[in-house]
Amino acid sequence: MEKSNDSLIKLVERHKKVVDIIYEVSEKVNTSLDLETIFDSTFQLLDTYFNFKHIMILLVDEQDDQLLRVCSSHGYKGQGIGMSVAFGKGIIGSVAKHKKLLRMNNLFFNRIYVRAMADSTEMQELPGIPDCKSTLAVPLVVQNHLVGVIAIESPIVAVFDKKDEELLKLLGIQIGIAINNANQFNEIQKANQQLQDLNETLEQKVVERTEILVAQNEQIQEQHTALQQEQNNTQRMLIKIETLFGQQVSKDIVNELITTEGDLARKEYEVTVLFLDIRDFSVYADITPTTEVARFQNIIFGELISIINKHHGMTTQILGDGLMVVFGAPVVAKKHAQNAVNAGFEILEKVSDLAVEGRIPKIKLGIGLHSGKVIAGNLGNAHRKQYSLTGTTVIIAARIEQLNKTYDSEFLISESVRDKLDVMEIPMKALGKVHLKGIENPHFIFRLL
């Protein structure tokens, strides 16, 4: 694989996080016209997905468009409602003036911040944490119009991740739209109340205001459509990544790895290892055109891997004339032995059907299974990794597969596999204890019929 498993999983998780956040913004923030609900949903969203604990929302003052006022805050002892910041003063004022996100990750040593604080008497009145080390201010902009600023503080140095800036900018736009919509809704409510007290001479003004609101609503619909398209694109990318990864392992393994954050560190597992060999493949490849050999391999390995994935196995090696498969890792499975046996029987049946259909020549396979403990996980470095198995269990499984040549058989298992089977009526023949090459103690072998 060109990319390592852990890199793929991090990419999947990041795009999944983007989809989750955008969906929650659409569901909670953009569906409410109540400012307090929007504020509470925003605080909950930033706390849940980014672990931001100290947040305040400042909106442009209704009377002075060069002034911000605290409308709501989260995580502070003093709420600071109504406190003001002038445009251009301090970090918050600078963000309001320039309409650009500002992130500062070491305030203790940042002279710009110290000077900004010294020059701003307004900042001293705002809520704040005494040991602030990092701050982040996000402008809330709708159609290049500033609605307000979200200010976030943390006692941790460099807590704000640059990778999240684009996502925070997008959230700032959506939250700004929600607040702007709520303000417009409040204006409509006020206008409706006034209509009850005004005479018919105000009718034309109502019409004009309605036209403005219709135009703004159309803009909002266009923005919502664009956001929906971006969400669909992100979802398609997530599906594509899962599909590419799923070509290597079964879907349940992909889902489990995503759930467990892709932990592929090497550790001990109780598994069943399967070795498969295509008999006389070298002779076939020697007398057959290369293109025909490649077609044969694509057909047979495509079918075999599908069967292996169906029975929750993971193909760790694909050779020109065989496969190595593990059942029970990296996702632990109690029925790993039964899954392996079921896969073996289905493989033999499928190969026979392919030959009858004329898709491949008639061939003979050798399959060997052994259950035991292995050390499984990624081997390699940051540039190249491979999921591998280590242990005597692997060697014994390979030796058992090779015994098929001795017994002119196609499917052999060890006693350790037989003892773990759920379906004991599987027809088999005991071949007795056999000394395996390189293995000190003999192993009891069974031939599956």
C-alpha cells in the first residue's frame, strides 16, 4: 500500500469530524432563530469537538457599529454581559476591524499582545482567565459584513491547532449566518408588533422590508446549498477512502479500526492462520502467455479475497501462487477457527465452480490451518509499513499446508483448530501425529473431506 494504514485512518477520522461538525451546525445552530439557543449550541459545539472551555461571544452594538458588546460567555466566573470593546483595540478589536481570524499561542512572551493589552482599557473590563496562555478570536462575517466575534482563551500554551483554522472559519461563517438570521427574525417580530399599532400609511414600508428579507433569504438559501454541496463532497471522499481501504480487508475490520482510532501496534492475539498454495503454478506459468497468467491471477485472487473478507479474515500476503491469511486479528474474534474452516470450504467450492464455468483451468489447491498465539501489527517506519505476523503458529500453519503434497489432499488442519470448531460434525479423517520440519514436537493432523 502506498499509504500507511494509520495515515489513512487519520484522514478518514479528520473528514468524518468535518462532516459531523458541519451536520451538527446545520441541525442545531442554523435551525434556531433564538439567540440564546444559538449561543448555547455554539458553546456546546466548541466544547465537544475542540475542548474549548472559556468562550465569549461579542456582537456589533446596535447603536455604534464601531463597538462590540459581550452578549454571552461560557466558563468564566463573571459573565461580563454588556462589556464593550472598540474596533481596533486589543486582539478582539483587531479581529473586528480586519475581519480576520487571529490565533496567539504564547501570550506570556508575545510583545504584540502585551502592547495591545496596555493600550486597551476596554479589554480590562472583559471576562478572562488569570493564567491565559493562548487565545483565538474568530470573526463572524456574513457577506463581508461583520456580525460579531467569538473569543476563546486557554491556560495551555499552543493549544489551538492551525489545522483547525479553516474549519473554524467555516463555523464562524455559519454561526454568523445563524445570528444574522436570528437578528433578522427579531426585527421581523418587532415589525409585526409595530404593524398592529401603525396605520395603513406604513404598508409600503412593510412591502419594501419584505423584498429585502426575500433577497436575504435567497442569499441564505444559496449559502445553504453551497454548504450542502461541500458536505456531500466530504461524504463522498470519506466513502472513497473506506472503499480503498476495504479492498485490503473486510468492511467490519475497516469500521473497527476507525472506531478504535486505527490501533495497529504489535501485540499478542489468539488467531487461526491459513496458508493457501496453487499446485503446479510454476509449470502453468511457464507454458502460458504472461497476459493469460495475469488474467488467471486476477480472477482467482479476486474471488478468494472476497470469500476471506466475507468470513472476517485479513489477507496479509499475496504471492504469485498463494495467500497468507489471519483470522482473529487485528479485530479479535472468538470464532476465528470456525471462520477459517468455513472460508477454506467455500474457497474449494468456488475454485471448482470457476473451472466448470471455464473461467480458469482446472487446478488443485493446498490449504493448511493452525490456531495459536502470534504477535501481530505494523512493521516498518513512517514511510512504509506492513501488517505482519510473528510466531511459531505461522510456521506450523505453513508446514501443514505443505503436507497436502505428501497426503495428496487439499485441506489439512491441526488439532488446535479441530478443538475450537463449533460444528463438530464436519467430516474429517485423522492422519495421526506428524513431525513438521523445524518444529520439535509432533502435531496431530486432520484431513477435511
